[in-house]
Amino acid sequence: MRRQAATGMIATLGLAAAALFDASPASAQASGCEQMQKLLQERQSIVAGLNASQKTKQKLTPQAACSTLGRLVNNGSAALKFATANQDWCQIPPAFIDNMKADNEKASTIRNRACNAVKQQADMMRKAQQAQRQQSNSPFGGSDSVTGGPMRVPQGAL
């Protein structure tokens, strides 16, 4: 549910940004603000990919979410940097920058959760492989608590 709200917020911001910077290519190139338009178009394509996976009910793996959201956060940081530096020249409203900051912070929080899940998963795999190696190094080759192997000691009188 949180991912839906975050993705919806990101998509809304991307569409608002596209409408805000919908200038003709000639005027954008002449003004020097075309970089912002490129960043916002890249952002829209990333968000479209996230929305497409959500619509097809395809679950993102933590690795894919970490990677995709990492691209989104990097794009947002670059857009914020450009927008802040060129706010007056490109006539970028302060409200747009504030919304972009909030959106990027939310995306960053979600990305951090996904990347932490990837780290935890890798740690669990590493520990499982390490435990498996330790078991295979046992002279009895198993996990029985008495003998260390798959053979069990007979119970009762011998």
C-alpha cells in the first residue's frame, strides 16, 4: 500500500513537471534549461517502469527495487541540483522544488528499505553457505547432535 502511494506521488510529480517544462525544443535549447527537461523525461520513464510492474501485479524483487529506486533517487538528486542552481533563469517555482525534495526523500526511504532487504538476504545466504560448509567438513558428514553425522546411535541396550 505504501509503495502504491509513493509511486502515485512520484507519477503525479513527474506529470506536473512535464506540464511545467513543456516548452518547444527550440526555446528550451536557447535558454539552457533543456537539461531539466531531459532529467524529468528520464524520471518519467523510470516511474512508468515502476507503474507498469505494479499494474501487471508483478512483484519487484528487492534487488530490482533497490536498483530502480536507486536510479530514481539519483535522477531526483540531479534534478534538484539543477533546479536549485537555475531556479531564477529557468523560472522554476519554489513549490516545485519543495515537492521534488519531498518526493525524492520518500523515494530514498523506500530505496533504503529495499537495499537493506538485499543486504539481509545476502547475509542470510552467506550464513547458510557457511553452515553448510561447516557440516561438510565434519568427519561424520551430517548434522546429528550425537555423532555429527546422519547415522544415529542405536537407542537401548546393546
